[in-house]
Amino acid sequence: IRGKCTKDKSQNLFNLMTAILTDANFKNSKQRVIEMLKETKAAYESSFRTSGQQYAAARIGASLTRAGYIAEKSSGVSHYYAVLDAIESAQSNWPDFLARLESMRTRILQHCDLVINLTGDEATLHAAPVEALRTQLEASALENKFDAQDWAQIAPLEKATENEGYAVPTQVNYVAKGGRFYPVGYSPRGQDAVIRRVLSLDYLWNRVRVMGGAYGGSCNVNPTTGTFIFSSYRDPNLEQTLTTYDHAVKYLNELAIDQTELDKAIIATIGELDNPLTNDQKGFVSLRHYLDGTTDEVRQKWRDEVLATSKADFIKFADELNTMLKHNAKAVVFASAASLEAASSSLPEHNQLKITTLIN
């Protein structure tokens, strides 16, 4: 939960946050809760048709890391299915569903997991009634105390054993493929951010967008989870795009990038790291860094590695990408049923898709 206010209104903001978190009356809100669930269902179904690439990438991430699994369960295809179940449950057995809502609220408010992040000048921070907010939230959770959850037990990882195709009513395709790029325990390199940029804005831009006709194509290396994912947006192609992803290794091995172009890529990558931020953005970024353990030293090391990128790093990246594509890559596609069925007969074995009808 986030909010902004002037110094003299901080108490009002904290009171409002406390009321939102603790005072919502679910008991007499059956119809409104069902309406909200149906709105969420409709939003998902619209987003599957217009932004399928983000859900395809989430499905890949769910098979690779625990963080990816939890994210997909709470905001991906799995959560869509959970919303469908919630609608049925709320309509058929409201008392049971109400108990689930109250239990969820109590778990959210467990004080052992509470982090309050404030951004403001020194006088504003001193005036903010933080302890009063903390006391109110902690008191609301004391009646029904839960032990801390062991996420390792409640979120076992899915295995990346099958490629997936999700059939939705759309005339374009959203094609993703990726896997674990960094082995567990391996330190990500800043050089890889430069190479990712070149891959996205040269190879994928020309092959997937310009020549292939897609609205967009890109790739992303996540230094926190160690995953690498290709994706395309509003793509008229399916098999051709997956083949383009598979040929990225050949492109990197044959790339003859001169120092001038490499310097441009390095400067652009540094620019992405140091975008100007408003005060509230700075505060939110600092919270994210605190939660994921990103220190100033880690960020400086990453910058130094970006600046040190050389042509040899492209060959090293190509070798690691080749290993990923051969051993643990997974493809996920959102497309029409007709496109998926047409592709299934011609895709090579390593790109064959298990097709699921998501929306009729």
C-alpha cells in the first residue's frame, strides 16, 4: 500500500491506510466482492489478448525460480484460474469465502513482516507518526496470530518439462522463450546488460519487428532471478519467431561490432541505470533495493562491469546462451487456437507446444 501527502496531512494519510487495511467490512459486501472478482476476471481476459507476452514470460519464470513461481501464482495464468475458483466459491458458499478473506487480511498484517518506508525531508520524517501506525497495524493482527510461513514448502517449483501454448481470441501471437541463464550461486555480470541491449535493439528489432512484422521484440536478463527470456509483441509469426530466438547464438558469434557502436551501447545501458527519478520514485526504489539486498556497492560493481564490456564478452554470452537453449529453455505462446494448431504440425520437437484453451 502506497500514498503521498504533505507534511501536515501525514496523520490523515496513516489513518486512511490503517482503515483500508483493518476496517474493510467484508461481511456485508458479498455482491461487491463478487463484482470485483468478475472485474478482475474480465481484466485478465482482456490483457491475455493484448499483452500476452508478459504472461508467457511469467509462465517461464514460474518454472525456474521460487520468486517466479510466487509471482505467477499471484498475477499470472494460475491466478486467473484462482479468480475463477473464487467467483464460484463466493457465489456458492459465502460464509466459507468470507472466512478466507479475513484469514488473508490477518496474515497480511503480521507485524514480523512489516516494513514501513518513508521519503521526505528531515522535518517531515521526524513528524510522521510511524510508531502509531505500526502499533495500530500490529494490534489488529494480535487476535489471530500465525507462524511465519516456510515459502520453500508452500511454493514447490514447477519443472520446465513442456512448452506451452495458450489459446485466446486474438489475431496476433505473443511468443516467448527462455530459461535459467545464470546457474544458482553465479554472480550476474554488468556486461550482459549491454549485450542484451544489442540483441534487443539490433538483432530482434530487425528480425522480429522489421522483417517479421511484429509490433515489438526484445529480450531480458534478470540479474536477481538469473533468468533470460526472449519475447515478441503482437507478432504475425510463431514458428519463425521461435527459430529467430534459436539463431541468436549464431548472430552473437558472427557479430563484428566496432568500438564506436559498442561505446554507444555502453552509454545507453548506463543511461538506463541512472534515469532521473522523482522523490517518491527514489523512495520506492530504495525500498525495493532494501528488500532484495541490492547495496550501493553492488550497484557500483554492476556499473563498472558495464563500462568494461568488450567484444570478447559477446562470445562468452553466446556460449552461455547456447547452453541455456539446449538444456533448459522453455517456450510459451499466447495465440489463437488456429495459429497454435497450425504451428503444432510444423514445429520441431524441441519447440512443440502443449496447447491449453484459456479463453473460448
